Amino acid sequence: MEENTLGSRNELSELIRSGAVEAREKKAEAKSTKKTWKHVPVGEGKRLTGRDFEVLEFINDMRFAGLDTIHPLFFGRKKRSGEKSRSSWYARERVLVLRRLGMLKTVRVYTEGQSYYVATDLGVRALQGYRVSRIHPKALGGIDIRSFEHDKRIVLCRAALELGGRSLNWRGERLLKAQAMYEDNQNIGRPYQPDAIYTSSSGAEVAFELEHSFKSKERYQEKFERYVADIRYEKKCGFEKCLFVATTENMKRLLIDVMKKSVGEREIFKVVSFEEVVRPLVDAYGPFRSLGENGVMVPGERGIEDEVAEDGEIAG
């Protein structure tokens, strides 16, 4: 009986030792063959997260976006410490995953020091499957260089307003068209459609207008009067206030002059400079050294640099 017991104990000890050795070997093998997700080929590795789809949706709604807005808006705060993240590394890696999956593609603009990303047809289909109840604009496939400077500033303004807690539920021009928001309202035709509508921190629906190129004083006067009529009397335009953002001081003075001649300008309209809107974004994350003359963004030493992809298209 003692021999059987002793034998059983020896066998048990051997099994324990062999099991421990096997477990260590498997752990070492797994560690040596473990892949980091940034090197995982398309179709393998980490799944897409909700934040990845938010980035994709943001890019598609805004036509395009670069790391100068993607990083601070979606990856700007560290989860545990709450401190601002100065490095765009993680944002770059997540965008790279979307590119490898064919949901984004890189487009280069010859006047810019960074690349921009646009959604593909596959990316829009992925959004439609992720958020079924929401309408998603069609993929553009590229950047229209004719409206690039205007569109780029709108992207920066949205990022700054949302980071500052001044804007929620942003609906840009593309999304407004996709939702057919103005189908039942014949009073606001295309010349008067705002660049966006958002919900302010006070809960008011605000139309956003970025003025980048000069128009005649009569044209501005006509637009202000039309907005006043639609907001005050017909109330079918979907907003109750209007924020005008001017990219130059001369344009700002002109808009203020026109606004003062409009009825109820203090209640409905507000005119600010582009620099005023985006300055908090620049001060907090430093993507640019300064705004330069006439609101032109100037890359700085602390700039969020982006690799120019070899396969990136040239906007034109």
C-alpha cells in the first residue's frame, strides 16, 4: 500500500512539473509570436472600435480631415490621467488601420504639409452597417481643390467648437443634404443654405456660416434679411440663431456693418473672426505655430506632422 501511495505521489509530482513546463513553453511561444496590431495585415488582428467608426463618420461628414483635427478631437486626452496628449502616434495608427481595411484613402494637397483622409465607398457601407438609423452622405472619393481652403477652415472650426463644449450634434452641409432637411421648406434655397447647423451649449439650434471669399454688401444684406424672415416669422429653417465666422478682419467689419442694419441683430446674429474660433484649439494642442496673415494656417515646430503616403492621390 505504501509503495502504491509513494508511486502515486511521484507520478502526481511529475505531472505537475510537466504541466508547469508545458505551460511556460506555451506562454513563451505565445509571447514570441505575438503580433502588435499595428503590424497586423488587413483582415486580421484587432476589431474596429466605436471610436474608429466615429473618426470615419467625422471624416465622411466633413468631406476630409487631417491629423490636426482627428488627434485632438478623438485622441487628445489620455484615459487615466486626463492630461492632453501631445503625440499623434495613436491617432495615426488607428487611421492606418482604417486605410488598410480600405475604408479611408489618403489624398495629398500640394499646398499643404500634411496628408488628408477621405472616406471610400467601403467606408460608407461600413458606417451604414454600424449605425443603421443614421443617414450617411455618399463617399466623395477625393478633395475638390476649388473649395479646399473654405472646407478646411470649417473642419478646424467644428473641432474647436466641440472641444470647447460649445457645439453638439453638428450637421454639416453634406449631411443636411442627405437628410433632405429642406425639402419641405422652399424659403431657404441653395444660396441660403448654411454651412452647418449645430446645437449650442445652451440648447439653441445655430446656423454656422464661414465667409472666406468677399461678396457684395448687397448679397450679405439679402442673406441677413432672409435669415431674419425665416427665423422670426416662418420658423421653418431648423435654427434660431446664426454664427458668422469671417476669415479676415475686413470681412468681419463688413459683416458687422451689415448686421447692425438688420432687424434684431443682437438676438439672432453673431460675427466673429476665424482666429477667435480656432485659437483655443491652437493654444491647447499646438497643431500650428500661428494663424498667419489673413487667417492662413502656418505649420509650426510643434506641428502634428503626417507622413505623406506613397500611394496618396493628388487633389486637383
